[in-house]
Amino acid sequence: KEAVLKAVETLPRGFVPNQGQWNEEALFSAPGFFGNTWITKNGELRHVILAKQECKKEEKHKPCPTKAWVLSESFVGGNAKEVKGEKELFTKVSYFIGNDKSKHKAGLPSYEMVSLGEVWKGIEVKLKAKQNSVEKIFVVKPGANPEEIKISLKGAKGIEIKDSGELVVKTGYGDVEFSKPVAWQEEGNEKKPVKVSYKLDKTNNTYAFAVE
């Protein structure tokens, strides 16, 4: 069992499409560093943060109850279009949960990336699944304005920026930390670094980017 679990942990884990095993509102799901990340039909990102509860002594033979906190990211002034998986991985995923055999799905594909299309004019959004995190990539085409990028956080109890540049989102189950943003401009085969940082609207729990 330990060998199998260790092997599974090293498999590339990407976005799995919904082929009837979940609620129809969900299009893709991927594991994140604080729970699962779901992509809905309208392109909203829902991060489900799990908190395992202590079992009572008399209930040790039963599974411990689990509570969840949902943190949602939605695009302000923009809409996801043509949500589709990209860069299929060799990892296949199967679901055999519950007694409803119509929801038992085997050999589902998984994808390294999901494209949300052009969310704002001239700005394409892609999501990249790593082993235990989900990365947002904003491709700003020539002439497009990166100041259009604004993301609202529902379920956040507050947001702040660390001195080191990371975005800290407060939830009922502790803080979730978003990595410091990185930006560059491509000229031919060359990537030139561009200074970028988060900027916040704390009244609406909304974040954007300050790009030089």
C-alpha cells in the first residue's frame, strides 16, 4: 500500500474534465496546495479548503467529519470563453464513488493546462496545474492593457500583501498565500523581466496588478 501511495504522489496531477461524475456546473477540477480547485461553466475558480475535524471517542470506527471553506475567484469586467483542456498528460483518472453507476467513470484524461480564452479584450487567461498548486497565467497581447485584469475574491475575510510580495487571503480555516507575481515581455526568443506587484481594493476584496 505504501509503495502504491508513493507512486501515485509522483504522478503528474492535472485538470480532470467533468464527464458526468460531478455536478454539471463544474467543468474541470485539479488538486491545489490547500484543497481542490474547480472551474465552473462561467470560468469562476472555486478553491475548496478542507479542515478535518477531531473524531469523538465513540465514533472512532466512523470516518472523521470534514468541513470545507470555499474561496472563489471571479473576473471583474471579463468573461471566460471557450474553456478547454490543453497539453494532455499521460495520467488517467477514474471515479467509482457511490452506488450510482452512471457516475462511475474510468480512464478520464488529465490536462496540464486549461485555457479560459480571451477573458478581457486582448488578454487570454490560462490555468496551469502543478503537483499541488494551480498557477494563473495572463497573456497580454500587444496593445492590450494589463490594468484591465481585476479579480474578486468571494469567501475572503480579508486580504493583504506581505513585505516579500505574496498575497495573503484570510479564510475561516487560516490564511491562503498566493505567490508573488512574475512578469516578462517576449521579444523574439528573448524574455525581458518586467516589474510587477499586487495592488488591492480591500473594501471589495479585489486584487489587480501594477505593471511597469
